[in-house]
Amino acid sequence: MKRRFPKYSDLAPLMQFKKPAFSRDARLRRANTIWDLRGIAKRRTPKAPFDYTDGAAETETTLRRAREAFLDIEFQPGILRNVSAIDLSTEVLGRLSRLPVGIAPTGFTRMMQSEGEYAGSQAAEAAGIPYTLSTMGTASIEDVAAAAPHGRNWFQLYLWTDRDRSLELIERAAKAGNDTLMVTVDTAVAGARLRDVRNGMTIPPALTLRTVFDASYRPTWWFNFLTHEPLTFASLSRYTGTVAELINSMFDPSLTFDDLDWLRETWKGNLVVKGIQTVEDARKVADYGADGIVLSNHGGRQLDRAPIPFHLLPNVSAALKAQNSKVSVILDTGIMSGADIVAALALGADFTLIGRAYLYGLMAGGRAGVDRAIQILEKDMARTMALLGVSRISDLSPDHVRLLKG
């Protein structure tokens, strides 16, 4: 072919440069994965609250393995299926959720970003999914209910040695319209969360020279921190000290299965037990009348080298089906994409929960960041299902996923 010098008219269509956009919304639109949101969150959040979210116990092996478990699979797609309309809705604990994922309970949430639990509950309400408030949350049960009056609000409970205080929280949760109580059972003592120890995470947060310097070049976080109500654990306002000291002094290390009987009699709504890590315990909790279980190792924040929920899932699902149990199987820990959620559903989960994934969005952009995290996961799920040749959650099966190891 004969060469020629290009004309301007040939080059003009190729030289249309985008105008730079630096707004929060533009920044969030550029995030296409939860990992992208994590990168933004790390740049905008001081080290102590970021590490509280991002870190895990001891060597953080459990968290790393949990995330790797979702990568060590092979999808088995079907072809020539009609996937023109993807339905991501599913029923969980007696009600419909628009997506097969809800927001897990997280503590200290307004420390990560000032909108905290309000952003999470409102984003969940808008998305048509459940939101779970933690006992160690920084907004009260009543305030969260008022912030998302049409949302499906759940409450997570740590059983204390002081049963009267536990009962008070249970009654407040019921009065505020929470339909599900999620009791966490894997915190007999605190895990060794070494990032928090090194960063000196306390309740309420202490402003040391180090934290002041770290926040000084993150002006938005600093401004929000100073101009909103002081941070406390809303349900634990009488306590001061480190997170580990709180767990070790207030939570009940003598908790047994018999305490589930007391909870079942006390709470009239759905009862979910979070922190199941063996098939035997899943069966036993079902026998004690739980409506749901959460396969969870606390996001790797308690026992390092704990069982990986995703690896445990097929055996637990099979065991509960074998005893004709109607207990809902919910899974958390390690989820960083919609494909992870689809894989969990295919292997037997009825529902999933996200903690860090939504918190990265919160730190990246407040309520808009949480919305973006949910949008990313929804788009991932819809695309993955379409490529698998599946249009409904109920059509997913173990045949769609092959475990490469674990």
C-alpha cells in the first residue's frame, strides 16, 4: 500500500480528549470493581480506621485464604439459553430480597466515614436488600430505623454476661421493627487483630499526634470527623477502652447451646446464628430452632487459620438437606465480586452478606460509595449469570461450579 501523510480531518476524530473530572461522583464512576473502591478508600481514609476495616487476625492468613477460595473455582457455563432477562431476586427468611446479598454487621462504622450506619442502611433500603446493625455500631437501633424506615433492618447481638442488658437490646430491636436477630457466637475472646493494636484503636477514638498527622492530608475525613457528633458505640456508651478489652470484659465466654433456648423463647422473629464453622455445629444449631445460620469466620478477624466458609458450604448444605432442615444457609467472608456471590449460591448458599466490600465503598464516597459498591456487585452478578446461561437464582446448582482445590 502506498503511504501518505495523514490529513487533519483524518486525525481530528481520534483527538477528542475527555475533560478531566475530579468530583466524588466522577471518582466513583471510574471504580469498576470492589478493589477499585478499596484503592480510593485507602487514599481517603486515615490508617487506623482503614486498617480496622481491611485487617484481620494475626498473620491474616484466614482472610487471604477466604478470598483465594473464590478464585480457585472453575465455572461451568451452559450455552443456548435465553438470558435476555436476569432475575436476581430471592427469598430469605420469609421475605423477598431484590438481590441475593445483604449488608453484614460492622462495628465502629462512623469512624470509617461519618455517614456510617446511616449510609449503609439507606443504601440497602434503596437497593431492596437487608441491612444488619451491629451491637458495636456507632448509631442506635432507633436512629437507624428512622433513617431507613422502609428498609428491612436486622440486628446483630453479642450475648453479654449481663443478660439484662442483652434483653434490653433485644426489646429495642423488636420495638424498632427489626424482623431478624443475628446472634454472633465466635467471640468468646477477642482475636489478635495486630493492626488495631499497633494503631491504638480505642473506644472512643483517641487523637494522638500520629493520628492527627495521618489525618492532616485527608482533609475531607478530618472535616467530617470534627463536625459530626462524637463517636461512641451507641449500644455501649458506658464503656471506654480498646476493642479487644471490650470483648474480653463484656462478652460471655461461658455461652453454650443452651443459651439458644433462652434466645428462641425471648425473640419472636427470625433467629440467625452467625459464626458457624463446622458441619456438626450447623446441624446442632438447626436442632436448637435457629431459622438461619451464617457460615462465617468473622472475616478472618478472630481465629487465624480458621475454616473457610466457602469450602465448608457444600458439606453444610448437604448435611442440612439430609436432615430435611429448612434453615437458611447464609455465607460471608471473602466476597469481593458478584461472581463470588454467584459461586456461593450455586454451591448451596441461600443468601450472602458483605462487610468489607460495602465499607470500602463507604470510605470511598459515603452513601454514594455504598450505592456504587452494590451497583458493581449487581452488575457482576447479572453478567456472570448470563454467561453461565442462567436467568434466575433458583436455577443455579453445583453443576455450575467446579472447585479446583480446597
